[in-house]
Amino acid sequence: QPFLDAFSDVLPSEVNRESLTNIAETVIRRVTENHENRDLILTDLTATLRANPMYATTICQVSALLCFSMRLDEVELDHMMDMNTAAAIHALFYKKLPLQLQSPQMSVAGLDQRSRLLVNCYRQICKLVGSERYCGVVRILPHFPEPDIIFGSLGGTPMQVPEYLTDPSILRPKRAPPGDWNVLVMTNRKSLDSDNKVIGIDEVKVRQLKWLGFNPIVVPYSLLSHSGGMS
């Protein structure tokens, strides 16, 4: 709670990659205000954060992740971090959608593992449901940088994806519309245990998608062949 409360007066408009170090420094100074070792903790704080920008990034990202996750997991803890501020922090680290999603003939060879899996699954789902109108690449949970694939039906009939699910300007968790809605969650090696069960941060994503009314389907990295296609 002290970390989230320390963001109380950080405005979304103040959030950018250049400001994260200053924001993190302010947060640490507030959190350690009554700490018995405050002077030791603050020694060379500014220099340390500037020399290690990932420290500042981690402080801001973890705090923003907790802001959303505690609400979705129904943790009863009052805090003062604005969800708009948390959303602005997460938006800095969103992965760009691959151009290959809009260009079926483009090769996926140059993409990272998750992106290749995303593009290949999207192309297959479009064929399965008959049109790209009935599936979309979305961010249902704004606190996760990786997008997912959504498609749904009502009584067995494919449904067009509602605009609010694909609107990138809506940085809030999005509930499932009426009907049966599936979400394909792309995973990599570190997201699966030896039994191919989802673990870690992707396990959190799956749990929260269920809470919002979706049916998450985990797509393991092993579906990728060595050539970059689907095995």
C-alpha cells in the first residue's frame, strides 16, 4: 500500500519514459519517510536510479500492475494510485502489433517467438470463423504488454468483435460481451512448467480473463515449428 499511495499526486500527463526516474525517486522518498534507515537508503539514490534505469522502470511497472490486479483479484485494500496513472505507465511498454497481422503474405520469420505465434494463430482463426470481422487482436487487460486474440459466438454463430474490445484508447479491463468469447493467450517457455501448465504472470492473466467472463485458451510455444509456422 505505501508504494501505491506514493503515486497519489502523479498525473497521467506527467508519465513518460524520461520521467520514470524522477517518479521512482519521489516514490522511494515518500515510502521511506519514517524508515529507521532512511538516510542510508537515500544515499546516492538519484545517481543509482539514473545509472540503472531498469530500477525505476520496475518500481513504476510493478506498482501499476498491482493497481489493476488487486481490483481484479478483489483484494480489499484502499490505496490512492489513480488507474489512469497506472494505465499511462503500462502504455509506455506495449509491444507494437506486427504488420503481418494485416498482411497475410508477409513472412513471420523476422518476428520474436510470441509475435510469430500471435500472427500464425490469428491467420488460422480468421480462416476458421470465416472473416477477420469475427476475430481481433486486443488488449483486454491493460496491465499486460502482450496482446491476445479474441473470437466469439452466440448459439454457434460467429459474432463480430465489439469496438470497445479493440479500441486502444480504452485503457481499462474489459468485460466479455454476451455470448461465448474465447481468448487465445500466447505463451513462451518460461510461462509453462514441465507439465505444460501455465505459470507466473500468464497464470495471473488467465485467472483475470476468466473473472471478466472470457474463456482463455493457452497456446504453448511448442506449436511453433522450426520454420516459424504452426506445427
